[in-house]
Amino acid sequence: MKKHLKKIISVGIVLAVYALVIILVQTGALSRHYQSLLVPIGINVILAVSLNLTVGFLGELTLGHAGFMSVGAYAGCLFSIYCDLPTVIEFPLALIIGGVTAAVFGVIIGIPALRLKGDYLAIVTLAFGEIIRSVITNLDFLGGAGGLKGIAKYKSTASAFTTVFVVLVITVVVIRNLVKSRHGRAICSIRDNVIASESVGINVVFYKLLAFVMAAFFAGVAGVLYGHNLGILKPNTFDFNKSIEILVIVVLGGMGSITGSIISAIVITLLPEVLRGLDDYRLLIYAVVLIAMMLLNNNPKFTAFKENIKAKLRPGKKSAAESVNATVNVSETAAEKEAE
Amino acid sequence: MALLEVKNLGITFGGLHAVDDFSFNVEKGQLYGLIGPNGAGKTTVFNMLTGVYKPTAGGFTLDGENLTGRPPIEINRKGIARTFQNIRLFKDMSVIDNVKVGLHNGKNYTIAEGIFRLPRFFKEEKELDQRAMELLSVFGLEGERDVLASNLPYGKQRKLEIARALATNPKLLLLDEPAAGMNPNETAELMDTIRFVRDKFDMTILLIEHDMKLVSGICEEVSVLNFGQELAHGVTTEVLNDPKVITAYLGE
């Protein structure tokens, strides 16, 4: 009964957010400038939530997310340029084609790259992103450096937002459901201790690849959404900085927290625009805010404060913060014992 | 035929014979001890039995099946589970999730069934919950089901590791220094738990231990390793009184 109530509340919140934004757009209460930010926000949420699967849940640092995004974007947008189906069929197909192409690249890159650990994997995925970008720049049928033009754009802000919102909700639900299943637990166990997960019979190679490919798929889908929003794709937008931006969102929102990624994506996308009035000081303040948020997120007192609020919102469950405090001493003495 | 038959097992790292020509048999239902001074090669033997290292000589069979040099995942599925000397829990996961990872291969719902929340997902997840809680209650951990594994006190972390290993439904359980870092009370409690596990799950247990009170208290037979070679083996009380063994531990 309680579970059902929780579900109903979640669905209610999602619908309310959607309705609120649509009302704001239709009544013109939201300025054109902010309206134009709705789709980028949605795309960044999709990118962040999917990257969180590899960085947060699998625990592998990858820096090539923009690379997968570009592969998906070009594949999906090429399809919709050369295909003449009604939009209702064509657009979802383009999304799927973009996602699947990115996923195929995920498999190709993942099989050799996932043998590497930590820094090495980060460097290889970074190199992949850069290689993809320079290959696209040099391919004429993809428009080269000038960009791929003539992509059909969304008809209105409302329809664009609706499309992105639906894809966003699907992405979040799929990734959340995956994480909260036996397969997701296997992925998290690899993050926590590879040797132990092998010892209980978890197929480490398979689950690493699964997380990596799923993340690539949704990055590709986000790319297709991006292409149809601008009507043009330029290889330079998918550079190293884009990958870093997504990574910053994930780290800031908290590794392994889907809600965190969503909130953080919204904040990070809006922040530079909100600060626009400050002109030259904009980037300075942006950086300071990032540092402040990082410090705050890693502050044990702030974490305990958050846990307390969570516990108050969910009566019945024991306050996690209390049990943390109670057991910290015990595990410390245990560690000392072991050291002896 | 013994459940675990180890024959002439050996491994060399460069020129070092870490374990050399080591043989022993563990019968079904037995509590078998593997003892020896530090650096004797005990954990190396465990690592070979679980596929972490590939033996360079000899081999071993479980229930008559040769598993020498197979990868860890396969060996686990064939029925050998282990714990680690330095606890390796999934520390950022809850206590119950640690056990559920151990139960992973016992369930069959696919990735798609999980993502789309089809009926088999709910049915099998419910079974997972029940089974995990059963295992936790064996170790008195049912009250801590939602606590993060890293927040458990040390003794309970050791127990959780055993519960997780049992979740894979093994025929043979390898315990690597289960009493390390425990006080005498906790050790006594652990001895009861190990005995209880053996009786309740009809388990065969091979354990490495330095605490001679625990070894003499629960092991029926022991093998002694020294510098990678077998020093003695046989009934626990006899072996522990063997002058050779005492010398190896205490010096001349």
C-alpha cells in the first residue's frame, strides 16, 4: 500500500512539473530566453543520468560521453534527413537509430577499453571522443567542419519540450529500474569490490560492458534530440569540454544518485545564464559556486544534515545519520585492531 | 571419494616456490583447518582453489570434477565460495544487498524483465528478499538489513561476508582467517556460528586460522604449511602437539 502511494506521488510530481512548464510556456510567463533553455536542460539531464551509470554506479571514470553523443546525433539526424516518413514514426525511429549506433560504438570501444582501470580508461575514452570528433570533421557527407545542415526542427517550444520530457522520463525510469534489479546490484558490486564480486560469481566483464553500452545508448539518444533542437550539428560542440561538463554535473549531483544528477543538470545548465547580468564576473562566480558546492557535498556535517532531513521525511525508518555516528567509533577501533 | 581432492598443488612466482607439492583431501561435511606461520602460502592455496591464481603444478577436483585453473566465476558456480582475510564487502551497499549479490546467479529474470518490471521480476525479487533475510537471521543480522555494510561493526562484517558466500549456495566454503582481529568473546561466538553453519547447511568448510583455540576447538583435521610445503597433516590434536609443528611456529 505504502509502495503504491510512493509511486502515485512520483507520477504526480512528474505530471505537475510538466504541466507547470507547459503553462509557463503557453502563457508567455517564461521569457523566450529561458524557453530556449528547456531543451538543453532536458538533454543535459539525460546525459548526466546515463553517465552516472558508468561513473557513479559502475565506478569507472569515462571522459568520452560527448563522443557517444555525437555518434548518436549524426546517425539519428542523417536518418531523419534522408528519410521521408511521417514525423510520428520517423522521429522515434531516429532516436532509436541514434541510440543503437552509439551503443554499437560502446561495444566496440568497451571491449578493449574496459580491460583498463582508472586513469587509463579515462585516457582511452578521452582519446575516443577526440578521434570521433576529428573523423567527423573530415567526412564530407557529414558536413565536415561546417556542420550537418537541414535537420528538421521541432515545431514549437511546447512540442520540443514535450518530446524531450518524454524521453527524459523514459531514460530515468529505465536506468533507475536497471539499478534496482539484480543486474544493477551486480554493477554496483563491481564498483565496491571487483575481487569480491568475481568470488560470488558475478560476470564482471559482462556487467561492465552492460553499464557502458547502456550509457552510450542514452548519450546517443540525447544527441539526436540535440540535433533536432538546433537544426545543425557541428563537430566542435562535442569536444572534450562537453564531456567534462557532463562529468561535472554527475560529480556535483553525487555519484550514484539519480535525483542528484537531475537537480545538478538543471542548476549547472541554468547557472551561466542566470549569471549573465554579471558580465565579466560570470565565469569567476560560476567556478566559485562549483567549488563551494563540491566542498559542501563532501562535508560530513552537511551529509548528516541531509540524512536527518531524509529520515524526517520518511518516518518509521531509522535515522541513517544516527547509525552512522554510532558505528563510526566501532569500525575505527576495528581498523586499529587490524593494524595491530 | 572426498569432496575436495588437492593433488601435488604448486605455484611458482618467478623463482619462488610459493606452494610446492601440496596434497590434502577434505571429506563432505568436514571442518578442515589449514594452518602455518605467516607467509607459509595458505592464502595462496585459497587463491588457487578459487581461481584467482592458476596453479603451475598439480591440481584439484571438487566432487570429482577437475576445476584446476578455471576462472573465479566458474569455480564459484561449481560450488566453491570464500571469504577474505582483509574483509571485502560491497561497502557502499546495504547489508541485504550484499547478500542479494551473492544470490544473483540463483535467479533468472533477464535485464529486460528487470527494466520493464515484468511479473517474473516481482516474483523472483520477493524470493530474493526472503532468502536473503533467512541468511541474515542465521547470523543475527536481520536488524541491520538497511545499514550500509561499511557501517557495521567489525565482527558483523565478518559474519556478513560468510552470509554472502553462503548465498551462492556452495558445496565448499573457504574461510580465510575468520577470527582475525576478534576478541576472545567474539571468537567463541564465531566458533558456534561456524559449527552451526556446518550443521544447518550441511556444509563442508576449509579454514585458515592463526587462533589455535579456534582451530583445536572446531577443526577435525588440519594440514600445516611451512615455506609452501606440507609439514604435517592429520587429526587436529595430534598435529598441534607434533614437535615439528611447534618448532615451525615458535622456533627452536
